[in-house]
Amino acid sequence: MKKILIFILLLGGQFAFCQAQETQAQPVEDRSTAQYNPADDKFESYPGGMMKFRKDLADKINLTRIKDINLKKGTLFSKAKIIVKANGRIENILVTGDDPDFNKEVERAIKSLKTKLKPAEHNGVPVRSYYSVPFTLTMNN
């Protein structure tokens, strides 16, 4: 009899405490339909804008690190693609171009920048942004 009574109490407790409560979920703002066009952004994340950014990078590029620079003629091209996270830090740097040494030097120069970048904003919220910066080096021998 005691076992049946304990079993009934346990079973009754299960029914009493397993009732589902209906809660109203807070509506989540749907940003999937928001049109974000990175081309609309201006490069204001660096103090002074794009020209100041390029000048500071050009000042940091050390041409003596490029192998056989005296033997090279013509123009070297590199394109740096950088990702600036929402917190303003550079997340990823990808440099492509004609000369691997010039590419490495451009990447080193970007990494050596001490200025913190201001993240881009979309609808007042900091977002991850992508920037592409071209570099050209012309040798006159």
C-alpha cells in the first residue's frame, strides 16, 4: 500500500510540475531584408580618410626589403583587402599582386599601423567591413 501511495504521489507530482507555461517571445528585429551596400560607406574609419591611410602605409613600406629591386623595371601592382571587425580591429589581410616580396611588405606595413580604426556602421550598429586598397610601385632605372 505504501508503495502504491508513493507511486501515486510521484506520478501526481509529475503532472503538477510538467505543465507548460506559454511565454511570449520577444520579437527579434529581422535584419535579413536590410539592404547594406558597402559601396555606400566612405573610408572614415581611419583618421584623415583614405588618402591619409595610403600615405601612412607608403611611409611604412621599406623598399630595401624587396629582393632585387634594382634589377626590376616597370611597375609592380598589389591590392590589399582588409577586413575591419565591428570592434575596429583588423581581422584579416589578403594582399595579391605581381611580386611576392612587395606583397609581403605591404602586408607588414598594414600590420604595423598603430592607429585603431573606427568600425563602419549600418543603421547605427557597428558592422564588419571590407576595404580594398591598391598599391602601385613604379621603378625608373
